[in-house]
Amino acid sequence: MYQEEYKRWLAADLEDADLNPELSRIEGNDDEIKERFAVALKFGTAGLRGVLGAGTNRMNIYVVRQATQGLANWVKTQGGTQTVAISYDSRLKSDVFAKTAAGVLAANGIKVRIYDALMPVPALSFATRYYNCNAGIMVTASHNPAKYNGYKAYGPDGCQMTDDAAAIVYDEIQKTDVLTGAKYMSFAAGVEEGLIRFVGDDCKRALYDAIESRQVRPGLCKTAGLKLVYSPLNGSGLVPVTQVLKDIGITDITIVPEQEYPNGYFTTCSYPNPEIFAALELGLNLAKESGADLMLATDPDADRVGIAMKCPDGSYELVSGNEVGVLLLDYICAGRIEKGTMPQNPVAVKSIVSTPLADAVAEHYGVELRSVLTGFKWIGDQIAQLEAAGEVDRFIFGFEESYGYLAGPYVRDKDAVIASMLICEMAAYYRSTGSSLKARLEEIYKEYGRYLNKVDSFEFPGLSGMDTMAGIMEGLRKNPLTDIAGHTVVKVTDYEKPEETGLPSANVLIYKLDNNETVIVRPSGTEPKIKIYYTTLGKDLAEAEAEKEKLAEALKPIMA
């Protein structure tokens, strides 16, 4: 079957000039053909994500057209404004895929609001809500390497599409022939017919106003003298992040020159992920040279941010997603209580794999902390529930350990723009009091205990990778662990049992140990890898790290 599909693509008059040479190059190579045509990229709640190239198992204009036709078929059943918002980041072909999607929607009689230049995930979520759209499309592969691109679909609430809606879209995609099944008109024709319009300046300004209204201590940054180094990692954060920071009074911003402008090849770091040192290295060097108080980097679609803080001894330390989440939760709670802006019965939300230290901090401030499944849409879902009850102002903060944060209900996905603003405000505040982020973090550990949170990833590439991962998870369920590195497992929570967790089913296992430490095993939803999350405790960092290493060593054979 895949050989026949390959021959059909080879014989077709393909519009993308990059595809034919690739198809000709793999002629007669069964493995290469199978890799591209044996399966199709699956459309799930995170949309599509794959390597750029020719074939049904690659990201190209035909796969994008097919997916958008599936989305259009769903939108047509939804009533409402019959409008879809579109944004895109700096990845290779992101702009092409965004305009391709707009052309399919227009050909289906659906109106489009598309940004006139690259803009991040939060801007897409905001525009979807601002224009009362039926759906939104964000063309991005987040922090994956340069050879990837992707397509995230959003519902009318600006949250990533629900499982139910995604299943309907997937069914419609499967009814659509990838090469010939999608209706299509050129982007120019869609504009001429008035079906495709650009997002207005009013919408862009409203987003910035919504973000800036969430300052905890308005006006503080104008006088604090914070010195910042910022890297957009060649992505979509440059304009919105610098705009908001300048608006609130942070003007001493040095942009990492090699990573300033959009560049989908990400030539300075092979993996533009603010969780890893290599992505922050250039910025760190610049921070050391300039003596900056803070270095921050946003990923290509600017929904996640990583930071390095200046320590009292002048060195710089990378701060984990969990630590930033706890620092922000602590800062927002203390600041809003001080300013009298804390709502009645405040609610914060975190993912189940994020640090239990946040629970202790929330309890200290009298904040209800809800734990939800991994994926920011579940945090968005909690905001939606509060909104439905007329209590949306109770939501003060949500975060995931994977560097995603949100303060405020104006969007329904993680937002590196507001996170950058609040991190800078927080650093400026501690600077103005003679303290620092590092000093505050140490105070938190002193107060609540020395928590350490670490994640190990095990990759399972190739077509058989998913089967291997499924086998490992099945083995853990059939033969439950009773002991890890000499610590008795006192409780196993299996998130495939919603009747026990009260949450939707998810392929996650959490082991609580007799010394109050936890181990979480979870296959990634977007990449062929299993992640193991460790929370260990110690009287100091060295002891907590030694504990983590013991647990990790004990689990390695299971992942072999």
C-alpha cells in the first residue's frame, strides 16, 4: 500500500518544489518510502507534529490542507461566527502552512483572522477569544529541533482542542484524500474575497493591556533599575516580550544578537528549548559580560520561558521550571495580599507532575491548589469551570514544570509573555529590597524543606518506538513495583483509572515512597520518549541529589 501511495505522490504535479527532489531521491529505497508513507501523522489533541518533508508521515502543505479540511468540516457544524484565527512562529515553512490553512478555510466559506507577522501561542489563544472564533490554528512545533513543524488546533475558548472535538476532526481528516480532497483557494484570492483578514492592531493592543493589567506591583519596574539579557531563541517572542517589558518600565534590555531575529534553522542551538543549557549559553555569556541581574529565553512559539538568575557571588544559576513556578506562586500570593488585590477563595492550578513544594506554598497563603493532568489545556479547563460559575477572578496562577506559566484568564494556554513580565517584576522587586531571586528561593527551601525535582527522559525512536513504550507501561501495570532503591512503595496511583483519581484517563503512574518522595512515570504525548519525574527530599541539595541518583539507578533496567 505505501509503495502505491508513494508512486501516486511521485506522479502528481506537486506545488511545493522541495517535495519532488526528495521523492526522486528515495526511489527504490523501501525503508525510506515506508518511513514516509506507511502511516499518516495522527491528529490528536495537540494537533499534528512531524518532520518536514514529502509523504503522509511528514509535515507538508498537503498534510496541512488535509488537516484543515477536517477542521473546516467540524467548524461548519458549529454555528457561531464561522471564523478561525491563525498564527505561526519562525519555523521553516510556518508562514507557508499558515497561509495554506487560511486558503482551505476560505475555500470552505469560513472566515479567517490571521496575524500579519509571526506571533506566539498566547496571541493565537487571545485572538481566538477576541474575535469569538469557532477555532484557532497555531503553526509551530514548539521547542522541537529545526527539522520539525506542527499544527496545534484550538477550540472557541482559546484552549487546545478537546479530545472529543479532535476525534471528530480526525474522522473528517481520514475521509479527505491527502492530495486531492481538500478545497483550496490561494491566499490572495481569499483576501480579495474578504474571507481572509489580518488581526487588527486593536486585538494586539488588547492582548498587551490584558497582560500588563496583571502586574502585582504596578509602577515598581520604572524605578528598580533591572538589567536584563533576553533571547527569543530566533522565535516569535521578540516583539511581544520587549513591547510589554518596555511598557512596564524595563528599558535596560540586551537582546542576544545571534538569537534576536526569526530563523527557523536555529543555527545557534540544535534544540531551541529553554529547559536546556545549550539554548541559554549565548545569553549566559552575555549576562556575565554585562553583569545583568537576570537572563531569560523564550522558546520559538513563546509559550515557555527559562531563566538564569544572578547569585550573590556574581555567578549565574539556571532555575528549573518547578522553582520558577514556586517563586512566582509565592510572589503573586505575597504581593496580592500586601496590595489588597487577592480575590476571595483564590485558586492556583498545577500539573500532577509538578513539584509538591507548590502545595506547601499555596497552603501557607490560604490558596486552593488544584492538580490536573499534564497538558496546559487541563489548566485552561479549570479556568473555564471557574468562568462558567461566574468566578473566573479566583484564578491567580497556573504552571507546569516544563516551563509553562499563566497568570490571568485572558488566554487559555501557557504564556511566556506574561511569565517574562512577572519574572522581571519579581526580580526587580527583590532587587529593590536588597534581596534577590536566589535569596528568596533559599528562604523558601529553608521554610518548607529542600525539595529536588528532576526529570530523566528515555527516547524510543523509529516506528517500533511507540510499541516499546507501550510494552514498558504494560509491564509496570502487570508487575507493580513494590520497592524502589530500598524504599517501600506505599501507594501507586494509576491515572488510567479515573474512578480512583477523579480525573480523565491518562497513561501516568505515580509511586509514593515511604520517605515521602515520589516517582512518576509518563510517556510523552508529543515525542517518542518516556519521562520519569523524581521528587526527593534532603537536609541539603547534595543529600536530595544523592537520593535522586539512587532512585534513577534502580529504574534504569526497566527502561532498557
